[in-house]
Amino acid sequence: MVAGTGIESALEGVDVVIHAATAPQGDTEKVDVAGTKRLLDAAVETGVEHFVYPSIVGIDDIPFSYYEHKRTAETAVENSNVPTTIVPATQFHSFVAGLFDAVAKLPVWPLPTKMRVQPVAVSDVAERIVGHATSTAAGRADPVGGPEVHSVGDLAGAYRRARDLRRPMLRIPFPGGTARAFRAGHATCPEHAVGTVAWTEWLAEQYAGDTTDERQNKSPVA
Ligand SMILES: NC(=O)c1ccc[n+]([C@@H]2O[C@H](COP(=O)([O-])OP(=O)(O)OC[C@H]3O[C@@H](n4cnc5c(N)ncnc54)[C@H](OP(=O)(O)O)[C@@H]3O)[C@@H](O)[C@H]2O)c1
């Protein structure tokens, strides 16, 4: 997508594009902005009927460079000549757990416990997105939020219980606009709490039988 090679041939005969490629840890300007524009241009060229774009709840109100690039990409999607649907979602369970997996390796848990998140199962988001894979464009669709809004402290507590982790948790009040926006709940959409899998249910399934040994920072069953 960055080099631009093979995009048009990949779109030959395609009616609906679901553009979920992203590089939050990489060059988001090149991948999420320029890559999205390139894909949109190719979609117009090849006569794609509908372009579906997953996005993120709250990016208009949360100052964060990845989100700014997602916003720019959304604008390109909205201004494109191909009919489009944008589907914002809240943070995936797997994404939140990935952050805690990293923190669990530290001797203590420094966390912005008051930030608020509404994690959702990726299967719920995928189901909604696939539901839009028709010839009917919806513009900006309703967001897909998880079933419950939680503080990061509560999410971490449930994660630690699921994995029987006991290192001390330290409340770190992160400064800056990004943390403030998360504390204010801008990343949540409680009026669209349509997700079917609660955080504790997801954890129970994900970490069933996990017997992590904190002293060694690794699971003996890995
Ligand atoms: N994660 C969340 O919590 C969350 C929440 C709401 C919305 N979303 C949105 O959902 C969508 C999918 O997110 P995700 O977290 O599932 O992403 P992900 O797991 O990081 O997967 C991103 C995909 O993009 C591909 N990709 C990266 N750079 C590329 C390039 N230059 N050309 C072609 N493909 C490239 C990656 O391919 P490789 O594997 O080959 O690198 C990977 O398959 C994104 O639009 C994201 O903004 C995510």
C-alpha cells in the first residue's frame, strides 16, 4: 500500500473494499493517510461500488497523532468519489490486553487508572463491518461499542485476577490532552454499547488455565 504496487490489479473485479490496513506503531502518515488515498483512487479507477473503512470512536476529540492521521484518512474517505461507509469502534479487548501484557512484565504496574475505555470483541466489530459489505453505502455509520464502560483501573484489576498477578499497581495520573480526553470518556460511546462480550468473559476465555509465574515473567506453559 505504501509502494502502491499491485493495488489496481488486486481490485480488479472487486465490488466492496473493506480497508482495515493500518500501522499504529509505524509510519501512519504513509500507511494510514497516503495509503488510504492511494487505495481510494484505485477504487474509483477500477469501479469499486462501496468502500468500507473501520475507524475509532472519539478521534475528533482526542489529541493523538495516530488519531489525527485516522481523521485525515476519514476525510479522504468522505470526500472520495466512491460510495463509502465509516464504522467507528471502541478499543478491542485484544488491544487493551496487549497493553496489560506489556505492563505485566514490569516490577510494578504504573497505570492511568482513571482513563475510561469501553472494550469490544473484535468479532462484534467484524460482524458489523461485514454486514456493511453490500452495495449500499451508509456514510458515517453508528459506532460499535463494547457492552460496558470501565476505568483502566477496573480493567487492570480484572486482568490481574484472571492471570493471578499481584505486583503492586501505582496510580499514575498521566498529564496532557490525550489522557484528559480518555478520562473524560471521549473514547467511549455508551449509547452504542452493542458489543456482546464483556471484558471479564473475554478474559476468562483468553487466559483460562494461565499460570504465569511473575517471578520469572513468563508462563511455564508457554
Ligand atoms: N485495535 C483496536 O483497538 C481498534 C479499535 C477501533 C478501530 N480499530 C481500527 O480497526 C482497523 C484494524 O485495526 P487492527 O488493530 O485490527 O489492526 P492490526 O491488527 O494492526 O492489523 C493491521 C493490518 O494492516 C496491515 N498493514 C500494515 N501496513 C500495511 C501496508 N503498508 N500495506 C498493506 N497492509 C498493511 C498489516 O499487515 P501485516 O500484518 O502484514 O503487517 C495488518 O494486517 C484499523 O482501521 C483500526 O484503526 C482498531
